[in-house]
Amino acid sequence: MSLEDKAKATAKNIEGKAQEALGNVTGDPEDKAKGKAKQAESAVRHGLEDVKDNVKKELK
């Protein structure tokens, strides 16, 4: 996983956690849902990059 891609995925995860927390504080279910969606997107990005890394290792 490139450092830049990893940083972007981590930033998206942090953004999602913050938005979910804001939704919890304000009671806004839309913010909570959007925050969880951002966290899920981050997990998918991390997973894809891990697959890429493993393929690269196997091809060496």
C-alpha cells in the first residue's frame, strides 16, 4: 500500500468517526449514517491496497 493511499484511507476513517460522533451528540441519524459509510469506504480501500500489496509480493 502506498503511503499516500494509506494516509488517505486513514483520513477518511477519522473523518467518518468524527461525523458519526457528531451525529451521536446531536442525535442526527443522517450524520451517523454518513460517518459509518465513510468508515466502511476506508475499510474497503485498506482491503484493496492490502490485496495489491500481496499480489506484488507474490510476483517478486
